[in-house]
Amino acid sequence: MKKIAIIGAGRVGESTAQFLATRDISREVVLTDIREGAAKGAALDIQESASLFGFDTRLTGSSDNKIIEGADIIIVTAGIPRKPGMTRADVMETNIHVLDNILDDVLKYAPDSMLLLVSNPVDTLTYHAIKRTGWDRNRVMGQAGVLDSSRMAAFGALETGLSAKYINAMVMGGHGDAMVPMTRFTTISGISIEHFLSAEKIEEIIQRTRTGGAEILALKGNSSAFDAPAAAIAEMVEAIAYNRQSVLPTVAYLQGEYGQEDITIGVPAVLGERGMEKIIELELNDTELNFFNKSVSSTREELITLSKITSKI
């Protein structure tokens, strides 16, 4: 890629810029933020580490979204974060208004780009972005499942004592308490995790995965997670930039897949140079389908709230 733009130079946005730069995915990474100097300072700080990390990516920052002009992909991390005790849905109304302003600038300055939504509630914001832009679903996607799957893999490594490098986890559904960790599709070097852990331990991992973000928020007190989300974003962007045809859980717009229409939710998808190129439909057993449908119902409730918010705008 020639240019990647990150809107929101908070902790997630800044860490994302750092990970993208060190991977040398793009010639240029730009950051924007409404806080005067925040994006410029973050960009300069990362740029000064170039010789130490050995990258040639050029970073710039601005408080003017015109800087996103010509970007290949735009990553949206802007919005208010959760505070302890808040759900992702609690920040919806504010973040919808923030997103609307961003989308106006995206349509003005980068109408040919792709969009990767990260701000919460990500499933709902991704849906809103698709509807407001009118873009094809391959160009607008959300990040959640890669992060949730990484958390599940990390907890699996901690419980087994085995290398996290060889653990492949899969989490589907909405990015919240109703997410669906898929133990049947979670393996260690191709061997089911059920071979290594008891049903009780696996259930503990499932529950910890569902509350992984809240756990970090409660521990930090004044900050939600940012390093793991940023690494997940970089993984998705790299798959697109290098046309890797990677199968990654992605918040995608469903058009009949899994028996669902007109909803954005986490499912395994193929990411390549055209963005979200294909949705992978897994054959779910009755238990998995029940959990997935519950997650769908939870997301549809958020979409009803979204409809009420947008009707007032």
C-alpha cells in the first residue's frame, strides 16, 4: 500500500501506527485527531524510532482530516472509550455522531478507500458505515474477532503451558458478552484444544475470552486495552496489503450467510487486496448455532437502538 490513514490518535490509534510502521506495510501512515498536536506528536514519536526498528515508513499527523486524501485504507479508532462498568453499547450514541463526521470526510477525501472500523460498538458502527457510504461490503469491515481469537489463544497458552505461536483460535459473533468462542475450531498444532484441557478449563477460557476487554479495563482503571487491539488491526491490514488471502474472523455484512440478512457480525472471512473477499460458512452444530443466533439477536437489539439514534439526526 502507498498510504494508510488512522483516524483517532489515542492509545489504540498510536499503537496501531507503531505496529504498521514496524511491519513496513505501507510507504506512508498518517494519523488524525481533533486534539491539536496529538496526531503530530504521536507520528513524530514513532518516526524517531525508525532507525532502531529498521523501518522506512513515513509518518505524519494532523488535526485536519484532509490528510487522509488518497489513502488506500482508513482505520477508525476515534470515539469515546469505555469506562469501568460500561458496556460497549453504552458509548454508541456519542460514537455514532463521531463516525458521521468522519464518514463525511472519508467520502470527500478518500472515496475509493477501504474502511476498517475499530471503535465500539464495532458491529453496529460497521453496519452504520456501510449504510451511510453505500459502499460494497468488501470495502467496509470491522475488527473484533482477530482480537477475541488472540485473547482466547493467549488464555489457552497460559492454561496448557504450550507455545502460543501454534495455537489457532476462532471466535465468532458480536464483539461483546454474547461472542461465540468456537472450541471445536480451536487447535494447537492442528490438534483440538479438547485433547489438552478439561471441559471445565475450556469453559473458563470461554468466559474469560468474553470478558477479556472488561478484565483489562478493570485492572487499568483509566484505560481500556490498546496493544492487543492494535496488533489485531495490523494483522488484518497486512492481509489486505499483501493480498495474503488470510482467513480471519471479521465483522462483515451478511447477505444470507448463516441464514442471516442485513446484519454485521463476526464471521470467518478471506481478506485480500479487495478487502473482505469472501465469507467462510462453517457447518455449525446445534449448540454452536444456538450461541451464534443468541449473538445475532443481541446485535439486532443494538441495531434497533442505532435506528432510534439515527432517526433523531
